[in-house]
Amino acid sequence: MSNLLEVRDVHTYIGQFHILQGVTVTVPQGTITALLGRNGAGKTTTLKTILGLTPPRQGQVILDGREIQGLRSFDIAALGIGFVPEHRAIFRDLSVAENLAIAERKKGDLARKEDLIYGLFPDLKRLIKLGGDHLSGGQQQMLAIARALVADNKLLLIDEPSEGLAPVLIEQMIAAIHQLSAETTVLLVEQNFVVASQLAQHYVIIEEGRSVKSGNMADLVNDRATIHRYLGAA
Amino acid sequence: MASATGFLPAVRDALNRNRTRIIVLAVLVMLLLMATRGMSAQDWVITLLRGLSVAAVTFLVASGFSLIFGLMDVLNLAHGMLFMLGAYVGWTVYTRPDTAVDVVTPLAWLIAGFMLMPLWGRLLGRVSLPHRVARLWPWLGLLVAVVILALSLSRYPIAMWDPTIYNQSPVVYSLMLDQGQLKMPEPATASAMALALGLGGALIGSALAAASLAGLRHREASGPTTGRLQWGALVVPLVLLVIGLGVYAINEPLTAALFNLDTTWRFLLAVIVATLTGAGLGGLMESTLIRPLYARPIYQLMLTLGLGVIGREVVVALWGRTQITMSAPTLFAGSGKGCPATSVSDWLAKQCSTISFMDARVRTYNEILVILVGVLVLIVIGLLIQRSRLGMIIRAGVQDREMVEALGINVRRVFTLVFAVGVGLAALGGVIAGPAMGLSDDMGESLLLLALIALAIGGLTSFPGAAVGSVLVGVLQQFIIKYGQIGIQLPFLPQPFKPTPPLVPASTVLLMVIILLVMPQGLFGRKE
């Protein structure tokens, strides 16, 4: 099994703060990998470092065998990485249709992906003309994920998909992410361990800016001690 | 929350959400209507039109400023200076086309040299220099380049006015044009040697400067470089060189043709040249000076403030400190038999400077053309923002720049483009304002202030806000000026109250204060 993404011992600074102090993550092709850890551990920064939004000062990020650290972030994204930021950051001033259209990298991207997107999120079709500021939390999250699916992406970075959603919606979200992982590889950040354990096959735990443990999710689920030590909750 | 469906609930929803805005606007409209009782109908119409004319110019400055601020968070304090520069460049093309033609050749060669920068960057990527040499040579190169440019360009022959000699000052050329006595001035002459030195120096100097800048940038950049060298990097400079030579070859017939052109067409040319110059300057400013400072807002502020001051001094040095007038083009200047015109077709036939409308004499340039340009820009830029992909990216970028970049969109290129458009609009405002308001070295600052007040009223980053704010500020200002002449009967005052001139700017600031107290984000601002 080959690795689509390898993050090797990256160090990232934000201003003077040494946020990531050695994070190593490997994401095998065609799987879902979850970044776990407490608040402020550096999970979101890891995603942003991969994308070049907060470029690393040390270490390597390798996508499909090619070093991408140091590239400009829009060039990195154009290599085939889709990003679903936390807090459901869709564009409020744009309609649903525009939120999808802006993600096109080639003409006709959206038309080609329509079936996939509306298959996953049938609601979006009904809402297509609405302004982004008229959507509910769950609809916004669907749109944010759909937006990352418009272009041909090999890898999706999803930040906190279940955050602030009602249990019913979380169920839908889990189903949708499972379904789309048939097409793309996923690296996701998830606070909610129950959700993460249902989604991911692999995990990496980040603690105070360092990756401290990684392995198969199936093993972690039974490892009460580790869960308690790094994630707090059981 | 389920969205409201059906027409009536949607309307009720919209009314509820915009309650304060609607009340404020309704109060303002009522005040405007009440003003009809204090003055005659024709005075009211004229004052309103004058207000809209000021509003149109203000809007051209304000909309560009707000586009730039909204997308890039750059408060471009040089915007007023660029507005003024637009007016002066426009004046030059309009009144002294010979100077404009003379400038084209060295300018084209200069730009050609600078456009070699990507090429140098590529080449520098191939050679590795010792650390100390790599640090030092760009600065040395830059110094030498500046000396070469200064020496060569100062020798290049350009026919020009001279603000220190009255007979050859811009004021006199404006007067001559106004009286139809403007003839082609003596062309500047120089030896073939000076010419060759001037052009060669422009090219070599700018190429050296470009190489040095590429060296500076190369030193800072880290990580692998990407992208292929495109042929455009070589073709465009070559084309510019050829254009420069071509214009030089036809310099005299071109100048003569421009002097013989009807002033309406020359004015149109002046508008185009000034707008493009502004856009070019804006793009250049963003890509060279502003871009390294995005992370440092205070430095940015100091930079644009400083550029404003420098630009103003350059204008004073080139065109002089005296106020210059710019005569309206012939289409708007006629005053003989049959004027004022009675209808639009009558005006177009007789080319009158005024047209009667509701017994009032409306000036065709100030109160019709200027307003039309404002409305046109409102529509064009509005459509651009609402309908085009670029507009979509701008609207998205105003909210979340990082996310737009994460979609694989080169936001930097969009920044440069928006900066160019914003400054181009300011320059367009300047040249349009020229014949209506005259040219002076403080026109930029006073208009920037008015535009800032308009934006504070309308909401700093809102495009419709810029329009509404400009209209409010312009109309209010003109009504206060009118009342200064005829007086206004206020309750509890025995005599009509006549606002003194200092109250004119004070009134707009007062309106801003009141609106900001009721709506801290401005009329159309968005809560963060």
C-alpha cells in the first residue's frame, strides 16, 4: 500500500510561536486517517502546514512522491488537495451555486461532479439559489464538503466535520464521508472520538505540537489507557 | 432556521432585517424633500444635480478605495494623489498632446527593461553565488541603475511647458486652448547622440534595476521554484521596444494629428490614457511596494501616506503650484445662438454648454456627463462584482482570503488586478473632474477626505455603500453651499440662517457621526 501523503518531522512557527515541533503523518492511498488530540495540540495547524497556508520552517511534505513544502499555497491546492476548514467556512456573500462554482479549476468541473455532489447531499440541489448566509449549520457543512469535491482532488483535508452539529446530522455526515472516501483519500481532524473511530482506519495523535502515536484505529479503540492519556475522554 | 418561503414572508423578512437602514434612508429622503420648500424648484433641481455630480466623482474615488480595502485590507492613503495624477495626466494629453507623444518612446523602453524581471529571476536560479556577493550585488546594481536612468532620461528631448515662466506655464496653455488659439508648440530637438544615449540608458538602466530587484527577491525566496518561463516574458518587452520606435518614427505627424483632432475626441483619448496610466501605476504599486508589506499594516499605512506626499510634490514640480483650468471639450462648450439647448437632441446638434430643464440651466458637462460616467461605472463595476468569476473571487476574498487560496486560486494575481482597477477608477475620476472642478495640488486630499466620509457612512467595504454614501455626502454638501447663498428659515430663529463655508465640510462629518451612532458599521456595512 503506497502513501499518498507523507509529512516528515515538520516544524511550523506562527509569528514567534513554535506551534508544530516535529509532526510526522503518513496517509495511505485510499484510506481515511484521523488526527486526534486535545484542543490547541496543533491539529488544524498541521492541515494548514500541508496546504502551505502556514508554511513549515523545517521538515518535508510529500504528496505523491513530490516535495511540496515551500510551494505557494494555491499551487499546492491545485496539485489536487481539497480543504474543508473548521467552523464551516463557506462564503456567506456567495450563493450556494457560486460557492460551488468558485471551486472549479477547469471549466466544466462542476458539471462533471454534479451527480456525485447531489448524490451525497441531495438537499443542496434544492438550496442552489439561496445565499450562503441563509443556510443552517448542517447545510453549511454539506456545502463546505461539496465545495472541496468540485475539482479533481486526490486528497481531502477535513477539519472538524461534526463540530456543532446535531446527532442526526452527524450520522449523515459520517455516511457522506464514508461514501466519498471511495473516490478520494481523506485526512481529517476530529475532536469527537466516537465519530473519528467510526470514520477512520488510521490515526495519528498530536500532543503539544508533536505527533506522539499512530497506528490502526481498530487497535486504538480497545486501548483505554492511550485514549485516556491523550484524548482525555474515554 | 428554515428559510422563509413565498413572496410576502420574504418581503417581511427583508423589511425586518433592514429596519434601521430603511428608517435612516427614509429620514434623509424626507429632509431632501423638505428642502423644496426653502427654495425655488429650479434651484432645488440644480442643487440636487450638482450634488449628484460631486457624488459621481466621489464615488469613483470611494469605490476603488473600498474595493482595495475590502479585499486586501490596505488603506491606500495615496488614493487621493492618484486621483490628482489622473487629472494632470489627462490635462497633458488634452492640452499638450506633443508632450504626451514625446514621453511614449522612452517610457515604452523603460517598461520593456523592467519586464525582463522574470527572465532574470530564471537565470539567477541557475547560478549560485557566494553568500556575501549575493547579498551585496543587487544593492550596487540598483544604485548604478538609478544613476544611469537619471543621467540618460534627463537628456532625452521632450517638449514641455515650464511652470516657472508665465508665457509657457500650464495656465497659459489652458487659456490658449480655451480661446481656440492653441497651436503646435516647437518640437524639442536634440542631437542623435543624446537620443541614443537617452533610449539606450533607459533600457539598460531599467534592465539592470530589474535584475537587481530579481536578485533581492531571489535572496529572500526559499524552497523549490516552480513554473515554466513563458514566451510572453520575452515577446512583450520586444513588442514594447518596437512600439517605442514606431511612435518615435511618426512623432511629428502623430502630434499634428492630435492637435487637429476635435477636442471631444482628444478628451476621450485623455480619459483613456489617464485611466490606463492609473491602472498601470496601481498594478505596479501593488506588485512592488505593497506586496512585501501585507503582514505589516502600519508600514503599509506609512508607505501609502508617504507615496501620497511624494506624488503631490512630483505633481507640483512638473505642473507647478498654480491652479490650472481644463476647458470642457467642444461637445459641452458651445454657447452661441440657440443655446441653452431645449432637449438632448438639440444639445447634441448645437453642442451647447447648457441645457434647459424645468426652467433651470443645467450644465451639460458638469451635471450630465459627470453623473453619467458615475452611473456607468456603478453599473459596470457592479456587474463585474456580481456576475463575473473575478467578482465572485473578490466577494469571497473579502470574507476569507485564505480559503480562496486553499481552492487553488492565485489570489495575488487578483490583488494586483483589483489594485489596478481601483487606482484606474480614481484616475478616471480625476480626469473627469478636471473640466468640472479644475486642477490643483490639493484636489486629491480634499476628495480623498470626502470619499472616506462617504465610505464611513456607506460601510467601508460595501460597493453599494460607496455609492449611497457618495450621493449623501455630495448632495448634502451642495445643499449646504446653496443655503449659504440663500439662507434657510429654521424654527426658533428670527432671521434665515446662512451656513458659512467652513460649515460645508463640517456638515458631512456631522452626518457621518449621526449615522455611525445609529449604525456603527455604516449603512451597508457588515457586522464582523
